[in-house]
Amino acid sequence: MRLIKVLIVDDHPAMGEGTRTIIESEQDMKADVLNESDKVLDILEKDTYDVYLIDLYMPRMNGIELTKKIMQFDPDAIVLIYTGYDVISHFNLLIEAGASGFVSKTSTQEQLITAIRCSLRDEAVIPIPLLRQLKRAEASPMASKEKTYLKNISLTTKEQQILDGVSKGKTNRAIALELSMSQRSVEYHLTKIFSKLGVESRTEALLKAGELGLLSVSAVKK
């Protein structure tokens, strides 16, 4: 019997181990867990997997960027985004990155296993709530207005420098030292960046900035 190998990438150890237990309850499945997203490529140098179960919001490298890296390494890879958050705002970006499907962390054991097995048959399982959200988003008369609004977002030079520092994984203190600013000033500018992008965290800011093309070339390469 050939084992289906699954790599779980989640920065929450308890979630990763719980998911592994569910997957390995299947006789033909074996799972490994990695809690640091930036270590995945080191693992791929030694081994590959049939399915990659990737958390969306992670420090150092978010699920979108990690999916791109995996697809560059293995264009035929099957990546399922495994998240407890709403993916509607990042749906197109995730598909463009190469994701094969989405699985909610609130899914039952049966739903998770079904999503994995379907992906191996080149089939995608889309939860009905997400399907309905996509339909509403496409039909909404506000959609085009929102896109226009997002395209008009611009950052000051200082905000751009701070955002680039965040994208490189630097702390507020490190960014402040690099830009000869106080840490409080960095935090103030970050608050303004969050407000402009309509987000509430550093990870969400990077996802939105990447989607809007607001990260510098050097930051994207990083």
C-alpha cells in the first residue's frame, strides 16, 4: 500500500499535531508537521509530499508566499490552504499563487480527509459558504468601487520603508534603529499603514500590500 504523504505547515504546534493525528487515523496517510514556514524549502531539498496543508497567516512567510515558493520548486505540487480565517479577500491571489483548494480549521475529520483525497484526483472542494461569498462578491455593485479604492492607496516614503522592514521580519525596534526613528514613531506609522490598508495586523498588512503591489522589489525577493 502506497502511503499518501502530507506536510502540515502551521505556526501553532497544537493545531499542527491535532491535524496530524486526524490524518494519520487513515491507514494510507502519513503526515509531518512543520511550525516554521521559512524552513519548508530546506525540507523540500530532502523530500517531497503528495499534499501540502498550509496555514494562511504565519510569521516570516505567509501562506501566499509559501505557496508560490513551493510551486516554483515543484510546479505539480498540491497545496491546500488550511485556515480559520475568511479567505474571500485573498481568493484570487491564492489561486494565482497556485493553491489547489481551501480547508477550514473548523472542518470535521471527514471533511478534511475528503478535501485531501479530492485534491489528489485534481478535484477541488469549495465549502458552500465560501461559494456563496464569491458569488456575492462578484455580483456586488460595490466590488468595482472597492477595487478602484484599493488601487488609489499610496504610502509615504517613510511608510514604505517601514513596511519593507516588516516584510523582512524586522521588529519595530530594529526598524527604528535602521531608520533613525523612535520606536513609538514606527508604531505610529504602522497604525497609519494598517488604517490605509484596512487591516489589523502585520501579517494582514503584508498580504494586502503584496496583493496591491505595494512591496518594493527587494522586499518581494526577500
